[in-house]
Amino acid sequence: MPDKTPGVDKGLLASLTTLAATLVAIALTRLDLLSSDLEEERAHLLSLLVLSLAALFFLGLGVLLAALLLVVVFWDTYRLPVLAVLTGLFLVAGITAWRIALHKARTKPRFFAASMSELLKDRQQLVSHL
């Protein structure tokens, strides 16, 4: 009987050590996934910001020059109607862009959705094994 007790303790201790090592490995893997998600999101947002600012600058400059060209072309005959139409178009475009931006901001996907999904799967597997 005394021979079985140390063997059982050693087996239990080994099982607990293996379980702890597995839990640590799972946590490290998930933290690595989270770190990768953060890096990808940061790089994506930075490139998106730079491209968006460049596009806004050049489109704004092009629209301004096109409006100026139209006003100069119709200076003698239809100066005020051309300015009114261009002003209306710019306001409609700006309001439309603003509404689309608000819609996208309200309906954006959850941050770290893939990481959260994997963590929930891990939790379910651990609970089912206990």
C-alpha cells in the first residue's frame, strides 16, 4: 500500500504539471495571435490613413480647380447659376460622405473578433474536459 501512494502522487503531480504547461502554451499562443492582430490592424490603419489623406487632398484640389474653371468659362453669362449649382453639388456630396462615414463607424466589426473566437473555443474545450 505505501508503494502505490507515492506513485499516485507522482502521477497526479505529473498530470497537473502537464495541464499547467498546456494552459501556459495556450495562453502564449493566444497572446501571440493577439499581438499579430494588433500589428496587422496598425499597419492597415496607417496605410489607409495616408492613402485617404492623399486622395482627399488631390480630389479636393481637382474639384476646386474644376469649379474655378467652370466659373471662369461662364463668367460673363451664367456666373451665379454655375456657382449655385456647384455649391449645391459640393454640399450634397459632403453630406452623403458624412452619412456614409457615420454608418461605417456604427457598423464596424468587433475588434479582435478572430482572437475572441479562438479564446471562446479554448474555454469551451477546457470546460468540457473538466
